[in-house]
Amino acid sequence: MGFASLYSFLDASLITKKTAMSTTLSLVSELERIADALSEHSGPAPEVSLPLVAEKIAKSLGVRTDEVAILGVSRRWRHLHFLVPEALKNVGFIPLSSNSALAARTARDNRADIANNFIVARHATVFESVRITGDTTEAIQKIMSAPICADGKVVGVIQVSRKGSDPDTAGPDFLSDDLAKVQALCKPLGKLLLRLIPE
């Protein structure tokens, strides 16, 4: 590859990164506006479609909608419960004390993480066995997990995964840039969850 080709490749790479980041920033701004409108609204919280929010997050991060999960923290019952995907809402919950659940550890430690070898990590697979879309279920191969905070406390967890029959078919590894995009979404998501979760 000559210098001219290398520079045009690098330029294209930078443009792609800037476009992806501006899409994420645009989504952050949109979520901020929704959260601010909710906080100004008196009375019961108006209906906000978390599945639609998850769909937009998936699109901005280049994953499928069923690869985005948003969980809420129940302080009363000391567990995490799925808000999206909706197919997982009534399947069960994750105790905050769980040692094998990445979501519980994320909430307890208030720390984001990337696991590009998640398939080999010890974890409960009960939620992965639930068919969300299509005829088959796929294992989570790679995952990012980040705490959603509001008012100085963890109110939820967002997880973005890549599913597939093996790591190669699931897609590329998540990078620190990808995790930064997810973390940028956590502040407005925290404001939303604070209004939407009745505890």
C-alpha cells in the first residue's frame, strides 16, 4: 500500500469513527431532551418506549436490537430486572449478590467492562436460551456492560453484546471507543430510568 492509499484509508477510517461518534452524540442529546422533558412533567411519567430507545442504541452501535439489554435495579428486592428486551421481562431476575452474573458485578462495582471472550466466562445462560427473534437462540460471544447512574447511585445496567455460533461469526471485538459510546449514553439513561422505574 502506497502512502497515498494509506492516507486515504486513514482518512476514511477517521471519517467512519467521527460519523459513529456523532451518531452516538446525537442519540445522547435526544435522550437528554426526553429525560429533561420527563423531569419537567408533573404527575405520572408519560409513556416512553424503552424498546425504541434500545433500537436506536443498537443502530448507533452497529449491533442488532436483540443484542441490547437494559436492566433496572430494584433496591427493595436487591435484584436486577430486564426492561428490554421485552421477551426477558417475565423470565426472571438477577440477584445483585450473584457472583457469576456480569450485570450484577457491574451494578455492585459501579464499573464498566468489556468481555470479548464472554462465551468462556462462567455465567448463567438461562436468559440466552430465551428466543427473542427468529427461530433459534444464539450464545453471547462478546459483551460490554456499563452501570447506569442517577443521583449518585446505580439505577440500572446496559449491556451490548455480539451473538453468534462462535466468536468469528459474532463480529469484531468491542474496543474502548465502543465502551466510551455506551458510557456516554448512561447519564441520560439514568435520568430516564429514575422516572420510569417506580421504586
